Amino acid sequence: MAIVSNPGNLSQEPNMSILHLARTVHDGIIAHAREGKPEEICGILRGRDGRATRLYRARNLAEDRIDNYDVDPQTLLKQFEFEEAGDEMVAIYHSHPVSVSYPSATDAWNAHYP
């Protein structure tokens, strides 16, 4: 997922779908990224059916937080609470404060969730 001004850019990517963000989620990600700068920030998004309705900030446990992120596993465990309530984890988000806002080679390599 990327927050971009022209989502049409992402529609050309294979295996990518559009994720609709509630305004509060969008604004929360932006605020989180600004507060965390110059380090990368990360978190998870809760929702269902291609819509993110809530965000959960996570600690970035990466050794080099300027160029990398590693989501705190305790935050990832929240997805079980979501499922009990009929929702799911719809995305993991992170920022790129010192590089372009587009998936990096590292992001592509790590773009999976067990």
C-alpha cells in the first residue's frame, strides 16, 4: 500500500488492489510519519472488504530505523482481536522519510505475511 496522490499509478502493478482509507486512518498515518521522522514508522490497519477503518501504531524494532522497519510482533497479535470482532488486518503500513514514497526493492522482497 502506498499513499499517493494518483492511485492510478498503482493500478498497473500486478497483484495490487486499491485499499480505501477512512479519512481518520489517512490522517493518522500522515501524523505518525511526521512524528517519527527521520525514522521509518510502521503499524497495521484494521478493516474488511478493502476498507481500512482503524490504524494501530507499532514500534519499529529494526536496528537501522532510518532505512528499515520491523513491526513489533505484539502489534501483529492484535489481528486475532480483529477477527473475533469480524474484521481483519487489511495492511501493514510504513513510511519512507528519506526516500521516495514507493515500494523499495527491500519492500518488494519482504512483501509477504506468513
